[in-house]
Amino acid sequence: MAISATLVKPGVPKYSLVGKLCLGVTDQLEMFVNVIRSKAPTQKSRMDPDFFTLMTFQIELHRSLCNYFLARSYWETGEYGLAISLVCSSIAMLRNRDSPIAKGLPEISKKSPLKAIEGDLNDLKSHMKILLTAWEKDNSKIYFDKVPLSVPQEKKLKGGLQMMKAEEYRLEDLEPLPLILPGGQAPVVPAREETDHEMAVRLQEQLNTN
């Protein structure tokens, strides 16, 4: 929601902020998957496998979008070669993975629930390729900035931005309410009957006083 709200605002969005938000989504989803795998394997086995396919898709998609928006930010600040390198890496992240443990998006089969967003995904890939072609053309004719083969580590985002933070739930200490009868009087607590031992002790005390 924070990403959408930032993008729909009038004017040019702050691309570096959107990139951090996308990385924050990636971090949250990865943490969720790791917790399910490590602490709830029984529950995980009962869940629909397509759900985890969706998680994998969302993680890789937002990681790609993180690089895309970071590239837009660097292009605005004049680091043209770095921006081109980031867009190239972003496009590579949107390719289908070769195996379940490889990087990239899970393949969208005919029966996959992800089939509904395949058109949007293709539009995103097309947009990135068009942007890359335009940037490479401008760089080759105007800026002549060197394009690194890989993104330097110091130019990557150090961490994502998460708008939601977990808050520990604490139950407040409250005084219990006394039980009141409808008439407003407190319930009468019946007197406890004496045990044989208590009665014997009381009688003995009476005899001693007499």
C-alpha cells in the first residue's frame, strides 16, 4: 500500500524510497517463509503448494523492482552507467528459473494461479526493455558513462524499509470486578462449616477458660 501510495502521487516519485520499500517487502516475505519452514513444518505440509509458489514469485518480483527503482534514482543523479547496469540485473531477475532452487521467477503454467497476472508481468518486462534501450542510446550518444558489468556492493541498498513493525502484546493487570446481584447487593457467601478438629479445639478452649 505504501508503494502504491507513493507512485500515484502527482509528480515524480522519490525512486530511492520506493526501492527501499520494495526491498522491505522482500525481507518480510523471506522472513515469513523461513519461519514457516523452520518452526511450523507440519503446518507447512498441509498448506497449498501454490501459496509458496506465490511467495517465491512475490519475493523475486519485488527484488527486481527494488533494482529498477534504484536505477531510476541513479539515472536522475547522473550515474548513467550504474543505472543501466541495475536495469539489466532487474530484467535478469524476471526470467524464469531453471530449477526450483535457482534464482528467477517460477514458471507460469497453464493451470497456475499466477496465470491471471501473466499479462501484467509481460507488460513490466516490455517496459524495462524499452527503458533500457532508450538509456543505452542516450548513454552512447550523450553521456558516455562506463557501464559496470555488475553493480558494486557499495551502490546496492543496505537494507529495506518496512512501514509496519511488530508490537509485543501485553495483557494489562486489572482488578477483578466483584460479582453483584441484580438488586445491587453483593452475594452472600455461606459460612464455612467447622471441621471436627476445629470444633474439638474450640470446645477445649471453652473448657479451659471455664
